[in-house]
Amino acid sequence: MGTGTRRLRADAEQNTARILEAAAKVLAADPSASLERIGEAAGLTRATVHRRFASRQALLEALAAQLNQRYVDGLERSCVDNPSPREVLLRFTEAVFELKTTHLFAMELVGTDCATGLSPEVVAGIERIFARLRAAGEITETGDRWCRRVYLALLHEVHLLPGDAAELRKRSRAELVVGSVLGALGGMPGQG
Amino acid sequence: MGTGTRRLRADAEQNTARILEAAAKVLAADPSASLERIGEAAGLTRATVHRRFASRQALLEALAAQLNQRYVDGLERSCVDNPSPREVLLRFTEAVFELKTTHLFAMELVGTDCATGLSPEVVAGIERIFARLRAAGEITETGDRWCRRVYLALLHEVHLLPGDAAELRKRSRAELVVGSVLGALGGMPGQG
DNA sequence: AGGAAGTGCGACAGCCGTGTATCACTTAAT
DNA sequence: ATTAAGTGATACACGGCTGTCGCACTTCCT
């Protein structure tokens, strides 16, 4: 997937970005929205969408690839300064919350597993966090896949939680996620 | 929604059941499967599907209604003999696992909330279980909606877990769900 | 300024799902 | 056994989305 295709003109490249952005927004509201609607939301024509992405499938894959890239960015940014594993999880959770607002559709598209489109690199990164949590005694569960799935599931549920929910009065959304996950995986969520 | 429509012939009634059953199976594999495929799976023609259900929408609603009924059945059966709240949750979880095998599509259709089609009766039933768990000191979280969502989310994740996963070596799927949920909601999951 | 790249517009063909209707035939009900 | 109900088969109209043209026009690049 390198820069094998000869480079696009500057405005054209910008338009592909617009399309991806518009697709993320429109598909989040309606997963079966037509390319027409996506193009419209991008201020472009359906024909142009087809010029950038040969098929609907190609557009979806590009969307998934973009999401995976954001995931690895989030993972890297969560690890700078070598904080405690719990702090890493907290930072990463906040990063994913931001992704939920812009890439909600793509996240449901790639799911929570390699088999469904989530990058192996991302999977490994998340599981590494839980390995560190385990080494630090924050959790007792030993299944990497299980830890990751519980985490992503609870993260998603918190995202669906209304902003004024009682659970969020004293702690942030990320803190609620981390506390719940550690509790679910056999830790002492109350300590901080 | 009573028996307002004059009663069908016996075989016709049986066919509606076949259609619902086939729809549950086919749509679980492909949520956007056509009525043609559903009818085929039921051993019937698309025309007959349309005779029983005026529109695709109507079929989906019937599917959701059937699921809600199974939910309340499961709730009732979980409460006979007045067992401990934890035991109630365990029984109900097992009932839902069975539903996952037959009504997977419908469950994702109705979601985890009244707003999306889950019956208020079912919501109240589930939240009642958690109120009892709270009264018994098994959990500390106080938000009914939050408890319910965490529960259904983790239940779903366990269902997705491969049957030979390490987490299931010493405890059943339902026990894994209950343990994880109680931990996530501020309890001591290790106790039996 | 000149040429190339990109876009808008419109049109077309193809496909698939939905919903309705008709008619001959089979089946349950009493 | 007779009657009404239900079904299969087939056809049709309708609408929507996809993918691909061609052509005139605008925009960037150098």
C-alpha cells in the first residue's frame, strides 16, 4: 500500500480526506447510506467519490485503515513518559473516546478482533497494556483476548452512557471505564 | 395486539412460526438477507412471507416481540423458588445464552434499551435483579441503567468467546459473566 | 500561459429487493 | 364431500444503489 499510485494533485488529495471525513460522519448516522449522500456531505459528486474509491468496499477499507492508524497513534501517545500501566490505560481510553466521536462507524466495522479488520498491531498494543497491568497486580485475569474484549465492550457502553449520568458525577468517563474493567478482571478498582 | 385478526388455519399458523424461525436463523448470518432467502429457508415462497407479514418491517417487529416474550419467560423461570439474587442472575444468564443461539439477530435489533425496542417489562425485570444484588451487598453501583448495560455487554462478549477459551476451564459461561459483572459493579466477584 | 489533472453534470445499464396481483392448485376444516 | 382458506408460481411496477461513460468546464501545476 505504498505511494505506488503517482501522486494526486493537491486539491484532489484534500478531497479524498473530505470524503473519508464525510463518510465517517454520514455512515455513523446511517450505516447503509448511499455514496450519493456521502459525496453530498463532502461537497462533492458521487462520480468523484467513485474516482477516489473504485467501489464502496474500497471506501470502507480505507476508512478501516485510517481508524487503525489512529489507534496506533493513540497507543503511542499513551506510552510517552513511561507512566504506570493504569495511567497508560487511562490515556488510551481517552484517545479512543475521541475516536468514538469521529470514527464510530469504522469502529463497529472493524469490530474488536483481528478477524474482523482490527489491525494485529493494535490488538498487540492493547494486550500489552493488560500484560503490564497483570504484572503490576492490578488484575488477575490471564486471557489476553478476554481482557481486550471486556475492555472494548465496557468502553463502548460508557460511550453510550448519557453525559449527565449519575456514574459520571465524581469520575470521568475514562476513569469509569478503567475502574469497571479492573473490577471485572479481578482487580481492586477502588484504589487510585 | 390481541387475537383481533380472525384465526388462521392450523397449517398457516405453523408456517408463520416457520418463517419467524427461519428469519431468526438467516438474519443472524446476514442481517440484510432478503425475504426471498428467508422464505426459502422456511420452505416457503416469498409471496407467502408477504401474506403473513405485510412488510419487512412487520416481520422484524414480530421477531422483536417474540424475543421480548422469551425474555420475560426467562425472567420468570429465574425467580421460581426465590433463590438468592446471585442465583437469579446466574439462571437468567443461562436463559439469555440460549436466546443468543436462536435470537441473535433480534437481540441486536432490540439492543439494550427501551428506546431501541427492548420491552420496558424486560428492562424493569433486569433492573430489579440488580436492585436485589445491591440490597444484598453484592454490588455497590447504584445506576440501574448502567448496571443493566454492563451486564448485557459482558454477557454478549462471553457469548462471542470461543468455547475452549482458558477463562472457561473452571467456571461456566454464566459464572464468568456473573463474576465479571459483579466485579465491574463494585462487588467481590470471588465469593461463591 | 499552456497543458494536464480533476471535477460537475447528465445519462445509461445492470442489479436486487420490495410490494402487489392473478390464477390454478392443494390442503385443512366441518 | 364440499367449501373456504392457504399456497406456489409467475409476472409486473417501482424505486434505489452501483458502476461506468462522455463531455464541458474549472483548477492546479510549472
